[in-house]
Amino acid sequence: MNILKFVLIGIIGLVVLLLIVALFAKKEYGVIREVTINKPKSEVFDYVKLLKNQENFSVWANRDPQMKKDYRGTDGTVGFVSMWDSKMKDVGKGEQEITKLIDGQLIDYELRFIEPFASTSSAYMIFESVSETQTKVKWGFTGKMKYPTNLLLLTMNMEGMIGKDFQDGLNKLKSILEK
């Protein structure tokens, strides 16, 4: 009986300690990658603002050829939504909406993941002229985890999990536009 009591007190103590750590652990995460494309900024922006074109360069869009896709609204405008539904666990089900466009400079997106787990994150693409014929594209992703699930951020490496996919997508975008 004393051993059981000792174990129970130890488990309760560990849970309390983890909850205290979660109070001070970071709650936000972000990943950003960039590439320089040998094309004028207007040409790069006009291609990327069309969400349907992400199917050509996004790593995630190309992981499942059988993925169901649907769209709502006018592509390349605020409010356009691209929806996907995949049986593959690492692709899942969700939707992406254009929430802000600053012509030639910025596109903001809201990502709403439904499966394999529900969450909402933000993504963005920033366009900067390097020269008249070169454009730097930055692709970023940010999100928040609520207390106490933010404890997972102590063990998750978002850079390692999705950074390579962002860079691979940007490299493919560069290859497509520089043909």
C-alpha cells in the first residue's frame, strides 16, 4: 500500500511539474525559407498568387496523386479557398484560404487542417526585387499551440519537420519559372 501511495504521489508530482513547465514554454512556432528566382517580381507574383499553381510546386500537393481537390471563389483573390482530401496521413484533409494580397509584395494564407488533427496556422509568401530580373521569394509558416499542448513544442523540431519541404517547394518553383 505504501509503494502504491508513493508511486501515485510521484505521478501527480510529475504531472504538476509538466503543467508548470508548460506555463513558461513557448507557444508559437515558425518556419521560413527563401529562394532567388531569375524572373521579374511581377511575373513571379502573378504565377504564385494563383493557388491552383501551388499544385505544380508544393511538395504536399504532389505527395498523393489520388488526392481529391476542390475550390471556392476566384483564384488569385482574397477569399479564394483550395480544399484537399487525402487518404495519406502526412497529407490529410484541410483547406487553404487567401486572406490578404498586396500586389507584387505579399500573400497571406490561413491553413485549416481537419485531419489527421484539427488546427489552424498561417502561411505567407513575400516577394522582393533583387534586380529587374531577379526576385527573392520567402515562404513562411507560423502557428500557436495552446497551453498545455505547447509542451509538445519542446520535443518538436518544426524546422526539421517542414523546413525541407518548404525549400524543396521553392526550388521547384524556381525551376518551373526559369524554364
